[in-house]
Amino acid sequence: MSAKSAATLRNSMRLLTVIGIAVAVVALLCTRSDSRMAFAGQQQDKQLTAAVTCATCHAGVASSFKNAPMRHAMEPDGANPLLNAHPDITSQLGAYTYRVQTRGAHSTYSVSDGKDTLTLPIHWIFGQHTQTWVLEKDGHFYESLVSYFPRENTLATTPGDQGISPHTLEEAVGRRLPIWETRVCFNCHASGVGEKLDVAKITPGLNCEHCHAGAQQHMEDAANENFKTLPKSLKHLDAEQVSDFCGQCHRTFDTVMRNRWHGPAFVRFQPYRIELSKCFVGNDPRISCVACHNPHQQLNHSTAFYDSKCLACHEARASSRVAAKVCPVAKSNCTSCHMPKVELPGGHAQFTDHFIRVVKPGEDYPE
């Protein structure tokens, strides 16, 4: 090889080396740029997801649900307008005096036997109107033995606890709850209750995810324009399926029968009561809980509102899968006759009996 040819080859190799280095540098810069863009995209996605809520698409439902009873199934400490309006309530039950005091944003629950007094803070307020409190003492949870009843602005025995006769101050505080029951209580009144109860992580009241499993994932995916992960629809459940679904908190027929709960105190368990009705047909959606009640809205207390629900079956021109008799007495205010109000033991509150029937004057409470 001549000296000229050798010099040409060396120059060509140097050029290739320079080109290779340049390509590598460009590739590295592009990789870093892609990484930065990807990271920025991830941060943007997180910010977008944080800004997106169920109300972004379901504004009407989310707006009405803010005032729905389930949204306020549990109130946080400091958000108790009923007790704020009645800051000092005292009642005598047997040998014990109960007192609930509210100062500023906090309430306390006290029980006294005349000699000693035990006072506990109220952190967990169960119920928006009639209220029961879950209390904590020495690492254990207690259901308050007395509840607040707004109709008479009084403290009285918690429904279902009438059979309890306390012998000590601690027993007078309330019924000590086992761990599994405590979790069940919080799970029906709050959101974010995991397999192991951690009260510091729960959110008072029920959120969308509580009934619509997968709503959180759907919301995150929707923020990225992925609408394939839809929560399971509850619209197509039949009456029995809805009754079992709502009965997870409101008690199913099987739950009441298995626990042998009897008497007017348990009239408040609507799925159990409605399944006693002769007109309850498990595969007919017109007799399901959601046929009469929209869980995203406040409860309608007007008897006339429910007439159309009854007449969907009990009307001459109704197309029914089951032959439904037409009421010979009236065509309005159906529930006032066929779904009577029942006083809870103690006479401080009423519940509508969902056992639909022909009510006979003076009859005993039907099981």
C-alpha cells in the first residue's frame, strides 16, 4: 500500500469514528429527552388524575349524592350540627346518668353512677339524624348504650340493646364490640376500610367506590381516555340480588333469620322486611329497593311519591308477570295503609315497615 493510500485509509477511519461518536451522543440525548418527556408525562397524568373525580363526568349524580343519607352515614368529629345545636343533653337510665356535651367542635360522652364518672371523647358519629356513637377505651371499641333521638331531643337506649343490664360503669358505657363487628360497623358507615381496620385511614361516609367496585380504577383510566375498565353495572340486578346487595349493610333476610332477631327493634332492617311481603318476587325489578329509592338522593318522605311505584303492579292496566290485586279502597297514599310506621322500643323514633301487607287494626307486630 502506498503512503498516500495509507493516509487516505487513516483519514476515513477517523471520520467513521467521529460519525460513530456523534451518532452515540445524539442517541444518548434523545434517550434522555425521551426519559424527561416520559417523566413529565407521568407527572402530568398524575396531576390530571388528581384533578379528575367522578363528578367530572357524573356531575348531576355527584351533586345530589353530597346530601344523600349514605354519604353522611358517618360524620367526622367536629361536624355534628345536631349536637352543636344541643350542646348539653342529660338523661337518666336506671342507676346511671348519661350526658353528652359539645364544646366548640368536639363532643364528649359521660356516664355516672353517682359516685364515679367515666368520660370519653366522641370521635365517630354514626347516623345523620338519629345518632349512635362508637367509643374507644383502652384499645377496645364500644357501641354507646344510649343514642341521640332528635324527635324528642333526648338520649335513650340504642335500638337492639334493650336487653343489656349494666352492672359496672364500664358496662354502662356500652356494648363492647369484637374486632370483626367493629370492622363491619365502620365498613357500612365509612369508606377505605381495609381487611384490617385502621381508623386513621378511613373516610367518614360512603363514597362511589363503596358500592361501585372499580370506580377508582375507572376514574384513573378515564383521565387517560381509557374507558374499558367500567365498574360493574347495578342497573340489571333483579329484586333479590338488589336486596342481598343492599342487605350487606341494611341486613338481609338470611342474616336476620340466622341471628334470630325478633321484635319491633329490627323493623329498621328493610331488606329482611320486604322479603316477607307476598308481593315480593325475586326476579321482578319493580319490587326492588332501587325501584322506590334512589341511593344518590335524599330520602323522599312523601307518601304520595310512592303511589306510582305501587300502581306499577297494583293497577288494572298494569302489565304484570304476577297477577296483582287492585286495591278496592283507594288509589293514593298506598304506603300509609300497607306500610305502617312502627315505633322503636322506647318510643323515640319511627321506621316504615317494609313488610307490605293488608294491615289489620290492633294486630301484633308481624314477624
